[in-house]
Amino acid sequence: MTLLELVVAMAVGLLVVTVSAQAVRQSWDARDRVRAESDRLATARAAFLLVTRDLEQTRPGDLRIERRPGALAPDLDTSADVPAPVLVSYWVRDHVLSRRERLRFAAREETDEIPLLGGVRAFDVRCLAEGEWHPAWDRSTLPEACRVTLELPGDLRLDTLVIPAAREGG
């Protein structure tokens, strides 16, 4: 083998190694993107399920949906019984869905705000009563159903109907 053949063989080998290394790096990057998206979806699903669980457990007189002018989403107050009777609040500020709870029978002792999900583009709760969807709610009775919608970047939209379990006559 001549020196020229050796140099050509080394150049070809180096090219093969470089292309292989780039392919491995691209597959690692793709794996990391898929993991990040999977984590984002799991976090969104967990937050969404927590909101719907709390709405299912709400009691008559405990549900309040208030819409502040210019707000990205309504403020939602409800109640839940797991693991203990609590009053729960949800809101979106700076594209972060947050939750706070306090014991139902405590003297206004609130827990810290818990950020549940960032990057929220839209969060909406509407209540069905008398055949109409209401964007706000502050009644002593429960609605027939609640529609919960959560939108995140990348055209991710979670949407469901919730029927409060304690609904009178339901």
C-alpha cells in the first residue's frame, strides 16, 4: 500500500466516522425532543385531570367562575373532598395555570400557590344550565355540566365535559 492509498483510506474512514457521529447525535437530539414533548403532555394531562376531578367533586354553592376584564382565563373556585374537604382555586397569570387550596373548615389558612402548568395559551370553564352555556357562575346550585378547555402551544387542546357528582337530582 502506498502512502497515497493510506491517506485516501484514512480520509474515507474519517468521513464515515463523521457521518456516523452526526447520525447518532441527531438521533439523540430527536430522542430528547420526544422526551420533552412527552413530559409536557404528561404534565398537561395531570393538571387537566386535577381540574376535572375537583369540578366533579364540587358541592352546591361552592362553584364560582369569575371573568376579569382583560384576563387570559377565568378564575375558578370550587371544592374537593380528597384527601380532606378543601376549597380550591385555579387561575392563569403570565400563562401559568396555578392552584391553591385551603381546608374547608379552617380559618382562612391557605396553602401556597402551586404552579401546575406553564405555557398556557387558553384555559376556559363554562357551565351548562337551562340549555345554555354560561361563561361565569355564582349560583347556589350546581350546573348540569361544566366544559373545561385547556390550550397549549403546538396546537395542543384538551377539552372535556364534567358532571358534578353532587348535582342535586343528578
